[in-house]
Amino acid sequence: MTLRTELLQLLQHLPEERLAAAARALAALETEPPPSSRGRSAAELERTVAALEASEARFRTIADYTFDWENWTGPGGELRWVSPSVERFTGYTVAECEAMPDFPLPLVVEADRPIVAAYWARAEQAPPVSEEVEFRVRRKDGAERWAAATFQPIRDAAGVLLGQRSSVRDVTERKRVDEELRGDLRVTAALSSLYPSLIAPTPSLAGVATAILEQARALTGSRHGLVSLVDANGGHVAQVLTDPKAGDAAAAPALVPLVRDHDGEYPGLWGVALRTRAAFYTNEPAAHAEARDAPFGQDPLAAFLAVPVLLGPELVGQIALANPGRDYGARDLAAVQRLAELYALAIQRARVDERLQASERLYHSLVANLPQGVVRKDLELRYVFANARFCEGVGKSPAELLGKTATEVLPTELAACEEAADREVLASGAAHAGVEERRRPGGALAIAEVTRTPLFDAQGELVGVQTLYSDVTERRLLEDELRQAQKMESIGRLAGGVAHDFNNLLSPILVYAELLMQGLARDDRRYEDLGQIREAAERARALTRQLLALGRKQVLELAPVDLGQLVTTTHRLLGRTFVEDVRIALELPPGPTMVMADAGQIEQVLLNLAINAQDAMPRGGVLGLGLGERCFDEAQAAALGVAPGTYAELAVTDTGSGMDAATLAKLFEPFFTTKERGKGTGLGLATAYGIAKQHGGTIVAESELGHGSVFRVYLPRVTSEGARAAVAATGEPVGAARRATIAVVDDDEMTRRMAARVLLLAGYEVLDLPSAESCLALVDAGGPRVDLLLTDVVMPGMDGRHLYQELARRRRGIKALFMSGHTEEVVARRGVPAPGQHFLSKPFSAHALTLRVRQILEG
């Protein structure tokens, strides 16, 4: 081999920077040097060859260990050299590459060969092409790798093309990263496109599901898709969106149910994520036992992907896709999982919105139906909210209030007070509570507890004031009535205590006056004086009974009463107490009108009705008192709530202002009154009605505005025998029917001695005993046989009822007459009078005592 040939072979392996120097050295060899320089040229040539060999060694070292694949080709495209790194890249050895025609085109994926050939052709042109070309290389094992190459021409000093150098880098990983970045950008863009539907004021889950299905199919290229929403019970699928069958281009996505099987599970691959709660994809659906054709007549499954939608541990839906025209991969699954997370957030927000809306509806319902009035005003004190109760209280509709100030819609005085109080709250920033009085639309006085509170927004800025009005009118009236009732109770207790002592004093006065009158002739002046004493005592007894009636503490004593006589007596009393401009007109029948009643109670009824009539005539008028008789059949009696029969009718009329139907309906209710605050308790008519009902009767009221009122009191009539008994109930003491021993037991000495004196004069044997213990001691000591026990109910130590029980065990057949000056409440607590027992209320007359004793002993 000549030196020229060796140099040409070396030149093929030199890098570009050495080519020019080598070319010049070769040219020097071709020129015959002068004789004087031959020795020097040989030495230089040897040094040049050594330098070239060293350079080639360095080049080969670099070429053997570089990661890139390097190769040189000749001017005709023949391979001159390829680096050993080609084997790492392609799997082919250097020798296999050298044996390939048109290297490196056989390694390029067929679809990319035109790109490489075109680039190669351009690279031979001048100036050189600077950009890279990317193409796919198919390895010896069939795998594809991405390559980026630069092709550079090699020319001599004269510009003649000597060949071409190629530098090829493996960019598969970079392409993968780029693809991932592009995929991430696509997913991000898809997610961004969904945000408007998620942040809408009232997001529609159906709309969100449709949008998510569209993005899922676009990201994965899937033909079919399904987005489901599971209800709160974790069972029924509330909505499913799916694509139509292939080939039916006119059909639109439909809202259809995903049917569960008889075991309650969602069948096939379309229900796998719902069953397992795990993400899943397969590119060989037929290999799965659960694989079935797509539902709703769609194409058979070629590839399938499903992701559950979870809120914490709760399954709320799924996203399922099928048939992308390729294989699903991990990136598809990751993209759909991100969509599933977004769908879960949408479901969560929809639930929160639903709860907020439900809470708001509940709040509005509660506020709207509160028994208190609620209003809100802005900083300009314009109404921004008013519930029904407040609107009712001011007589305005919400439309008349909203947007206006109190000055524009309320009376001037009320509006001024309202706005002054509101401004105080706005200025202080603190709540204020108080009591306000106002007039209702009809003019009635209303009392309200008012709480005003400043309103702040989420940033703590003052935005208005809220006011709560609690109408306490009825409560305040009830409190006043309660205080009045407590006052009446105190009066009753006082009256009861006074009455007991007073009755013990009156009884001796009445009895001793009677006894003294028995020994005097009727024309004796002393008889008349004693009569005055007795009449005064009787009036004192009536006064005591009125005191007890005021406190409702009286003991009922039913007896035949002549209503005509009672009305006449009451007329005289009213004539002395009524004002002069009220005239009283009487209309009474000629004979007695007898009823079985407690005279004091009926007198109280008459007084209450008369006083009520006078109050209805502030400018004077006529008060009518009349008596009559009415018969009620069963129907009439049932309507009145009484028993059929004959009734005395006591009519009390007035020519006052009258009453409307609403007032009449509540007339006899306890504590109801039409009088101003502090002018009445509302107990008078209710008490009168209760007394009438207690006597087996009733009261009927008739009235009309401007035409006065009529109150008709109906009380059962008594027979003629009852009338005769009533006449016989007054007179002188009755003598003893037979000899009998009576034990008089009372801790009050005056009353005891008086009763003993009357009974002695009547012809009875009398035992005067100061206590129950002394009476039992006398009987146990073998004292005289006692036929009748006359005893006070309330005594120190053993009371009268227990004394009688002890005596009844010792002496069979003994009878008893209980007496007391205490109130009914006190006596009733001692169990007196029980059925079959006899009772005499203090003060009593000698006649009443002897008559009752004789009746008991003869009974």
C-alpha cells in the first residue's frame, strides 16, 4: 500500500477540523520537493503521520464511548464508518450496519423515510442545513425509538464533496416527556373548560356530567361514554349519560337508567367501578368473565376504562369509557381520574348548595311564621325585609314597606320613635332592648318588647339594623289580671279571717236579741229596740257574706229564695250607690218568684250585672230590673246547656252603647274586659256566669252597637212546698219534739254558751263542752247518753269531724250537726260537709238552730 493510499484511509476518520491540514500535506507530497529539502520533508512526514495516528486514537476513543450514534458516508452514499454506539441505539452491530445498503434508511420506520431522505438531500447542498430532523427508528427487537439527527457534508479545500457525516441522538425520553406535557396541557385545558359550569350560581349536575363526558371522550378519543350519579342510599343511579350506537349520527346523548340485576348489583364491565370502587381499564375486554356487549345496543367493547367518583369513603358515581380506536394507557386513566375528582367536587358543591337552599327555605319559613314581627333595614333605614307578623301589626303589605322608610309608611309619631331608636343602634353598634306601646291599625293599644340589633356583613362592616317585635299585650294583661286575682285572693283570705271572728260575735247578738224579744210584747218599746239590734246584726251578716263572695270563699247555702224580694232589696241598695243620671225601672210580678239558691250569691250576680250596666251608660240612662218565667223544652235546654223545665227569668237591661258580635262571643271569658287598662279585671261577668251555672241555670246576653244590652239570668223554679218551707224558715225558735241530750262542743265560749242556752230553752238536755277531748272523756267516764253532737268544725287539737267519728264508734246511731264561721275552703279541707251530713253556717239565728236540730232528730 502506498503512502497516498494510507493517507486517504486516515482522512476518512479525521474530524472536520483536521481535514484541511491533511489535504495540504497530501498536496505537498504530490509536488516534487527540491533536493535540498528531501531529508527534512521525510522527517516532517513522519511527524505528521504520528500526529494523525494519535488524533485517530483519540477520535476512536470518543466515538466508542459517545452515547450518540455517528456515521460517515462517501459521496455516493456508501457507508465509510459507523460508531460502535449504534448497537446500543438500534440493537444492530457495526458489521450488520455496514452490510446494509443505503444505511441508515433501512433502520428508519417506513413512514418516516421520505422525511429523512429529503433532509439528507438538502444537507448536501451549500450552505449546510443547521436544523435537526426527527424520525422513528425500528430496533432489531421491533421496538420503536425516536431519533434526532444532523447531516453535515464533508468537502476538500476546493469545495469538492468528499462525503457526509451524520450525528444521531436518542430522543425517545424527551418525546415521551413532551407528549406527557402536551397531555397535561390538554387535561388542564379540559379542566379549565369545566370551571365555568362549576362556579355557576346554581350548577346543574346534569350539565356538569354532560360536560365531563364530553371532555373525557375528547381526551381519550373514546367512542362511548357513561357518567353516572349514585343517590344518597348508594343504590339507585339517578342519571346516566351515554353516546348513541355507532352509525346513528343523528342520535344525541340520552339520559337513561343503568339497570341493576336481581342481586342489586350493576352488571358487566359498565358497573365494575360501582361494584369495586376502584379505577380499572382493559384493552382485552373479552378476556374478562364480566365482559358483555355495551348496553343500549351499542358497539361491542374493544377497550374499556372506568373510574369511580368518590367523596371520601362515599361512592357518588362513576365515569366509564369504551372503544377509543387504540389501547387505553395509564395516561388515559390518570386524565379520567382528574375528571372524576372534579365531578366529585361538583357533586359536593351541589349537595352543599342544596343544603344551603334547604336551610334558607327553612330560615325563611321560620322567620315568616314567627309569632314575633321581624324587620331589617339598611343604613338609610329603608325596609329590606319584613315578615308577615310585622306587616300584620302595622297594617301594611311587604310591597308597601320594602324600599321605603318608616316615615313614608307609618304614622308620624311612631315613625319618629322608630327611626330615633334605629339610629341609636347604628351609632353605638350595640343591641338595644326595651318595651314600646303603639296603636294597632284598628286603634287598639299594643305593647311590644322590642330588640334592635346591628347587622354586619362577612367583613364585619355595619350594613343595617334588625328589629324583633314581640307582642306582649295579652301577657301584660294577664299579668295585671293575675295581680288583680292575687289581690282578690288576699282580700278573700283577709275576709275569711275576719268573717270567722265576726261570725262568732254576730251569732250571740242575733240569738240573744231573739231570746229577749220572746219575753216582750210586740208593742213594747224594748221589743222594737231589740228588733233594730237584730236587723243590724242581720245586715252585718249580709256584709260578711259579701266580703266572702268578693274573695269567693263563701260556703254555699242553698235554700228557697224569693227573687222578687231579693230584687227589691238590691234596688234600694243600688238607689243609694248609683249616680243620679241613671234611673232604675222595676218590673216585678205580683206574687213570689221562688228559686232554690244561695241568696248572697244571687245578690252578687244581680250587683255585678247592674254595675256592668251602669258602666255601659257613662252619660246616664235607664237600668231595667224585671222578673218573668220561661219554660224550656229539650232542644231549647240543650242549646242553653241546662235541664228542661221551668225557669225564673231575671232580666237586667240598659240603654248604653251596646256591644258587637266579637265582644259578645268573649263576654263571659275570665279576665276579658272592654274597659281601659286598670279600670276592670274582667271577672265580674265571668263570676256571675259561673254562679248561675252552679245553681243549675245560665246567663244569656243580647246586644247591638248603639242599642244597649240585655242580660237574662235563668234559675230553676222551686215547687210550692219549697216556697212554704222558705216562709217557715223564719220565725221564733222551735221547741223540742222529744227529750234528747245534745253535746255542744266549741272552743269559742260565747258561741258555745249561746247555743246551749237556746237548746235548753227549747227543752233539750245540754252538755256544754269546750273541746273534743273533754267530750270523749265524759262519754268514756260513763256520762249521759248523747243523741246529737253539735260541734264546731275547726277546733284546737281534735277537729269536729274526727270527734264525731270517735263518738260514732262508741255510740251507734249518734247524729251530728256541724257549724263553722270559717270559709268554705277551710271547712272543705276538714271533709265537711260530707254526703249525709248536716251543716249550719255561722252566724245563725235561734230559730234556724232549733229548726235544724229538730229536723235532724226527727229525720
